Amino acid sequence: MAKKIIITGVSGQDGSYMADFILNNTDLDVFGMVRRASKPDYSNLKNALKSSRFKLVTGDLSDSQSIENLVREINPDYFINLAAQSFVGASWQIPEQTFDVTAVGVLRCLEAIRKFSPKCRFYSAGSSEEMGDVTYSPQDLNHPIRPRSPYGAAKAAARHLTKVYKESYNLYAVHSILYNHESERRGEEFVTRKISKGVARILTSIKRDRAFKPIELGNVDAKRDWSHAKDFVRGIWIMMNQEKAKEYLLSSNETHSIREFVEKAFLCAGISGLWHGEREGEEFSISQSYGNAVNPSSSVLVKINPEFYRPAEVALLHGDSSLARKELGWQPEISFDKLVELMVLSDIDEAQKSEE
Ligand code: G4F
């Protein structure tokens, strides 16, 4: 009989790439958990839904009964939790819901596994947001936990819970620190996708000689360690198939500012810009002539909007994934430049199709 895996958050970026990876590289049956929704969005699951080994099941991390029922009925060999309230910015507006889903949700999964399927291997995605106000760079697993957001605090709690359950009940339970990971499937509220979608929108306007509005961003000096999500799901699967459960950290080992992401993203669309002005008045404007194509009323590509500042910012994230590289033989295959290019070209393609 084929082995079985439950993946939570399966319609999101990480969950859908994980489902694709498992379907393409193993013969496991995949049970993708989704929340009930009146207008479900399964656009990331176009590939997975074609497979007879893929099944959608309904469950909710905030509902222990639903998790217990799924674990009891499916009796999975693996349970990969990629669901969360994952938008850091929103975690100040909905702190309780963030903590309930992101921290207590992990506890509900661990309890269900302990009670009904103790041999099942459990994984839960942790975050570099747990590092928060960093004290050194690059950060490794020894870095102190200093979260700066309700989201980061929830992920830190989930990390402790996973360790406690692993040690108390001898479960194969892994929480790994994941630095930022993006893709063409990234949610549009995250800064990278907001930029790549904005670049595609602006390019379309320039080509059609239409005026355009700039992309509005918050703190462009924050630095992040970005990888492609596909590289991370591969790393997670390697972690899940070791002799012993162990915590790892996945990162590109590079750090880049939002500012740099903006510059590269516009260059991928053939648009070069220059920063000018200071603080809230800073703008990124077109630095070259596009002949008649540029409407003189719109040359500002990016402007700062303090509305997108956070109550507390994580200024710098820069990971050190040398342990995972050494012990798991893992390393990212998609560079930062390639990641930016993939995202921008995919959004340009989408923008062009929607104009046709
Ligand atoms: O893209 P972000 O919203 O991602 P953030 O906060 O780093 O969190 C992501 O990575 C974590 C791992 O480190 C995950 F755990 C988490 O689930 C998520 O995937 O923001 C990145 C940076 C921040 O410093 C933010 O202040 O971009 C800055 N930023 C500047 N302007 C903006 C904007 N972020 C967003 N979302 N929107 C802006 O307009």
C-alpha cells in the first residue's frame, strides 16, 4: 500500500510546491488540507489536481476536531504543516488569530499525531522572524529568539512545542527555520510579489502610452535573505527522511535590501530608475527616455507610503544554512537574480494575457 502524506496550507505557495514535489518525486498519496471557503482559490494546484494520487480534504488548524479526524482516518506516514497566518504585517491587526493558527495550530497537530498516529513524521515550518531583532549576522540555529511581531512570537512558540513533543513522546517532529522564500505563486501582499506585479502593471502602461500610478512601499532599507520556495520544499523533504529528527535552517546565505529588489525587478522589465529624495519623500523614478512611450505625467515608479511601515521592523535577516548544506547535502539552485527574473517575467506574461 502506498504511503500517505497530509499537507496543510496546500493551496498556498509552499503547500502547492510541496504537493507538486511529492507527486513528482515519490509514489505517496497526497492529502492536501484546505479550509472550507465559499470561493476557494485552487490556482496553485493546477498540476496537483490532475493527479489521481492527490485528494483535497477539509480541515482547519483552529479546529482540533477536524485535525484529529483527518489524522485518525488517514493515518498518515508524514504530516507537513505549511499553513499559518503567514503575513507578518497583519499579525499586529489580528494577533490572537495569528497566534491561534500559527502556534496553537501546531499544538493541535502534535496532539492529533500523539494520540492517533505516533509513528507519523511531523514537520512544521518555522521562520527567520523568530530571530527578529538580530544580534549577529549571518544567523545560525544558536541565534537567540528575539521576535519583533506577534507572528514571530507565534512561530517561536511553535518551535518550543515541537521540541517538547519530540522529546516527551519520542515523535519524529521537526521545526526548521525558513528564511524568506518567494516565487511566481507568492501572495500579492508580500513585498516581492507586490513589486513584481507592480513592475508588470507599469510596463504594460508604458508600452500603451498610458499614465500609471507608482508602487507604494514601506521600509525599503530592510534586508532579507530570499530564496525560491521550490528549493525549500526539497530541503524540507530531505529533513523528513533522516535517521533522526533534527532542526535545520534553510537560507540562501545572502542578504539584499528591498531597494535592491526594486532596482533589479525594473531592470528585468528593461526599465532603469534612480532613487531621489529622503525618507517619506523618497521616490524611484525612470532614469532614461522611452521616446514617446513615457507619459510625462508619470515617471515615478515607486514612492514611500508610511502606511506600510510596521510597528516594529526586523531590519536585517541573513541566514547561515551551512549545517543543512553539510549534513543534508542541500543547497539552493535558484539564485537571487534568477528569482527576481522568474517573478517579474511571470507577472509580465500574466499582465499581457489579461490585456488581450
Ligand atoms: O514580504 P514581507 O511581508 O515578508 P516578511 O515580513 O519578511 O515575512 C516573510 O518572511 C518570513 C521569513 O523571514 C516568513 F516567516 C513570513 O511568513 C513571510 O513569508 O516583508 C519583507 C520586508 C519587511 O521588512 C517589510 O517591512 O519588506 C518590507 N516592506 C516594505 N514595503 C514591505 C512593504 N512589506 C510588505 N509586505 N509590503 C510593503 O509595501
